[in-house]
Amino acid sequence: MSILNTVSYTWTTYRKLGNFPINSEHNANILPNGVIVYIGGIEQVFYGATFTLVNMHKIKLFNTNTLEWSRKNATGVEIDLRLYFSSVLSEL
Ligand SMILES: *[C@@H]1O[C@H](CO)[C@@H](O)[C@H](O)[C@H]1NC(C)=O
């Protein structure tokens, strides 16, 4: 993960993925509490494996305060698999 510090405008790289797959072509939004929500796209479960589309109910979270990854299972209607898409964070 490449991180741009927008105070000093310095790039750093964060490499701690743990057992989390490498994601690509996903969508991400940051919540006001500092948690980044990753949705969809493709993932490579282990290095060298084939990239596969991510189930839209399988949500990955990265907490920018603790630098920890976690997962959530979303519920609700079926959403078609997708990549190269956008989303908007809103409070309804
Ligand atoms: C999400 O659901 C899967 C089964 O489909 C389960 O194995 C996994 O533990 C669940 N993850 C969470 C964070 O609840």
C-alpha cells in the first residue's frame, strides 16, 4: 500500500498484508473514523495464484489508526461482481 502524507507530501510504503489477498481494480472509501472500506475488484489469494473477482458481500477493512486489516460480511441483495467502478460515501 502506498501512502501519501498530505501534511509533508511524502510517500511511504506499507507492506503488512498478513493473510489478506492482494487486491486490484477494487473500490475504496475512507470512513470518518479512519477505516478504509475495500469493495469488489479482483484478488490474488496467494502469490502466483490466478486473480479472481471478489464477492461484493466480502468487505475488507483497513484501519488507518491501528494499521490492522479485518473483514466484514455484508448482507442484503445480490450485487453483480465488478471491477473498475466507483462509489460515493454518504450519510443517509
Ligand atoms: C464471513 O462468512 C464466511 C462464510 O461464508 C465465514 O467463514 C467468515 O468467518 C465470515 N467472516 C466474518 C468476518 O464474519
